[in-house]
Amino acid sequence: NFYGALRSNVEVFAVEMYSKLQTFKDRFFKGQSYRGLTMATKDIDEYKWAIDNPGTLIEIKTLTSTSVDPKKAYHFARSKK
């Protein structure tokens, strides 16, 4: 299963992805998007720390959905997995 392989080899995938990012430059999204998710306070604190420490990279080892519609993002946050 693809996602199981990805989860168990995420570092290999991440290194490959980061090394190829510039080849996808013409496909980068430019604009505002929204991501709805539920987070623990500890995770929110890590985001706050990253805001205060420019150049920080937060690695999320899950796939998340985004939308240009904030109502859809709210739905993502409220949906049960």
C-alpha cells in the first residue's frame, strides 16, 4: 500500500521531494488557501515557536487537504477521521 510505504519511508521521500522542488516551480500555488484541521495544544505551541524562529521547517507526516474556500477548510477540521 502506497501510504504505508510512504509512512515507513518518509525521510527518503522528503529528501527526494525537497531536492526536486524547483522543478515544480511553475506549479506552485500563488494565493491564499485554507487548511482545516484539529490540533493538540502542544502542536499549536510548535507552530507559535516556528513563527518566532524564521527559517524553521515544520514537517507534518500526514496528508492534509487545503481549499481556497474557508468554509470547506472548516469542514475538514470538523470531519471525523
